[in-house]
Amino acid sequence: MHFIELLSYGFVLRAILAAALLGVACGVLSFFVVQRSLAFMGHGVAHSLVAGVGIAVLFDWPVFWPVLITAILVSTAVGWITERKQVSEDSAIGITLSAALAFGIVLVSLKKGYVADLETYLFGSLLAVLPQDLVMLGVLTLLISVTAIWKWKLLLMFAFDSEGTAISGYPVRVIRYGLLSLLAIMIAVAMKIVGILLVGAFLVIPAAAAGFWSARAGRVVWLSVLFALISAIGGMLLSISLDTPAGAAIVLMLVTFFGLSRIFGRLN
Amino acid sequence: MNAEPIVEVRGLCFSYDAQNVLKDVSFQVERGEFLGLIGPNGGGKTTVLRILLGLETDYRGIVTVFGVVPSRNHEWRRRVGVVPQVQQFPPRFPVLARDVVEMGTRARGAPNLTRVERKNRVEEALELVGATPYIDKPIYQLSGGQRQRVLIARALSGKPDLLLLDEPTVGVDAEGQDLLLQWIAKWRKQTQITVVLVTHDVGVIAPLADKLACLNIELHFHDRPDKLTGEAIQKAYGCPAELIFHSGIVPHRVVSEHRH
């Protein structure tokens, strides 16, 4: 099918719009993921979503709610375990993600003939974006953007020095768990488009690339959003024209931005 | 000097994993006083600060800051400036020195300032600690001493009545330490605010403080620096020591082989 012709289909436009919204939301969240060293957490939560997919597949439920609940449970569990300082954060993530992944694989394997569906979730799919996903993504993007603008100074203080923020009298636990929950919800929603294996990259690369261009946090966030947005839309168009998984194309665009920023960035 | 206590600690005990970290510690800090809290590493100094800041709540005894229990009330927080122990910021965090100092004006309950007022506060605080030349430098490009001055400026920008400093000279080279101490002495004279400075290094604090409190799980001394004896140092640090007095500075010197 011709490229231009493809663009006239509703599901393709839906996918591009979803990618754009995802770009904005991930661009903002990416700043906090990079600065709070939550990259492994992002990957961990994403991989553990296989458990949510497994539950949905086994009981023939829609995937969204089991995946969302898994994401929130896993990120909260990791935060809770880490807070007790008995296990380091990376170990807590490693243990939780392995347990959830193993659980998910067992559940999926109990239901024969779902290998193809699991692949869709691992690599993402253009066709998987439904109108209700778009609404959910729109609400989430709005929530993340408005919160970031409204509480920017407080979030910046928290990202820079969480203990200092606690000393200044702010409810740091609420901020930490709020951020982890938003991250979890974002990963659950983004999973359909970019896939479990690559969603973590979307939450790390934009801000990491933007960090090479400015030493002002506000500018880094705007650049991060810009890089994520261009990569999301560009990657989506690339995947349509080359008939490749959307997630992979988007991540390759992001990696290109990172490479160019590393070479030409003002702060190298 | 007004004798109203800003900080009051009475019979403070704190343990961690069934091990005593603080045992029956009592002292008070009066308005305008500069208290040097000294003692060896692991002696419980930072724990005292964390309790004063409401970050540790599982203690026995009475602790009040501005007359209230720290963890139960947040009103006092805007009156306190804190310079934390060697801080591990996220690497290459994209903020300039001015952004960091501005954070000090945003404690919960702090007055709402206009953009100009906030900018003036930031510039004043940086000038007070001699850090104006770094105002537009990214924090990660500053040396240990420069960064520490910026953090002191952050603590001062909220115009606190009480300043708590935890090992402010650790990680700062010898020259930077001297400069930092000179600035601490200078702004202390200018501001006359109440200060509690925690350090393991007696030499750092003796010329600046009105009183010293020597802590190693228990409080071994709490008086004027010129009353500090080798015996008190030996009790607190657990090693033989002699005191050398020069220019009002009281460093401790170890005189025989020992094990800490």
C-alpha cells in the first residue's frame, strides 16, 4: 500500500497522534527518570508487565487494567523495599522484575496459542491503538504536563536534593510515590505502542540527549520533549513506510538524537 | 545575649539496630549563640542534627527547636537553614548556582516573594559567602569549596534564624577550607544568627564557636572553647591527645600510638 494512502486511514492517524502524545509525556517524565536515576526502574516495571499481560491472556480479560495494576504494584513495591534500606534499589528491581516476568511467562504458557499476541506487547503495534487508548493517553499527557508546569520549582528541588526538600517541609514520600505511579501508568499506556522491551528507552534517552545542550533544567525538559516528539512522530512515519515495528523505529530515532547530541552538544 | 533557647535537647537517647548511637545527651543553644558540635566520626553528631530536623523520630528524651517538637510541626522550617554533609547530587544535574540558592527561599510556609525579591535574596546570599562570581555556573562545574559556599548561600537565602551546618569543610581542599572558615566568621558577625556547626575537626571550629559540645555517644564537654581540656578530647575521641593553642585555634594532636 502506498505511504500517502496509508496516512488516510484512521488507525494510522490515531497511532501518529498517540506517538505524539507519548512523546510529550515521556519527554517530561524522562527528565526525572534520568536525574533521579530511575532508568533501571523504568526497564524493570516495563518488563514486569508481562505478568499483567499473562493474567489478561489467561482469563481472557482486556489487557489494560491488569497491566496498569501490575505496573503500579511493581513500582510501589520497589519503592517500599528500597525505602527500608534492607536491599539496594537495583537488587529490589532485579528481584521484582524477574519474579513478575517469570510469573507472566508461566501464565501465558498455560494458555496455548498466544505467542503471537505476546510478541505484539513485547515490540508494540500500530494497530493496537484504540480510540479509548488515545483518550487515556491524552488525559495522562495533560496531567503530566500541567503538574510539571504548576509544581515545577518543587519538582526541581525534589529531583536535585530530596532530603533537602524534606527538610524544607514538603511531603517527599508523596512526591516520590506520585512520580513512581505516574511512571508506572505511563509505561502501562506506552506499552501498546512502543512495546515492553523498548518503553524504558523512551523514558531515558530524550532527557539524556537534551542534557548535552543546556545547564538549565527548564530548557533540558523542553528539549527533551522536542526530541521525544520528533522521534515519536518520525519513528512512526518511518515504521509505516518501512513496515517495521513502531517501537524499534522510534527508539532508533531517539538513539540518533542522543548520538548527535553527544557529538555536537554545547556542553560536551 | 538573650537567653531564650532556640534548641533544647534533654536526656536524648537514640539507638539503631539495638546499638546506642546517643545516650542521655543534653544541651541547649541560645539565641545568637554559635555552638560547635564536635566528636569523632560515628559519634552521633549527624544523628543529633537529623533529630533536630525531624528526619529521625524514633528517639527518647525531649527535643525542641523554636519551642516545638521538630517532627510535629512544620512552621519552624522556614526559620532554619541547613548545609548538609558532603552531598551527592545527581551527576551533571542541570542547575546553575543561582537556581540552587533560590531553592533556599522556597521552604514550606516561607513568604511569597516576587521574582525581583527572590533574585535579590539570591544575589545577597551569594555575595555574603563570596560566591557571586559563580552565580551563572552549573553546580557540577564548581570545586568542592565553591559548591559548599553555594550551599551555605542556599541555607542563608531563606533568611533563617537558625543555621545548621554538617561537616561543611569535608571534601574541600585546605585552601578552600581556610576561605570557607573566613567567610563563616564574616557572615556570622554580619548576621548574628544562631549557628550549630557539626565537625569532627576541633581545629576548624574552636576559633569560631561561642561554645563547644564534645559528643561521642555521650556528651563529654559543653562549655566555652578555652575551657576545653585534653582530657575531654581524649574521652570523646578515645585517644591520647594534647591541645595546641595558637591564635585562638585549638587543634587536637595525637601524641602516641593508639587505635580508634
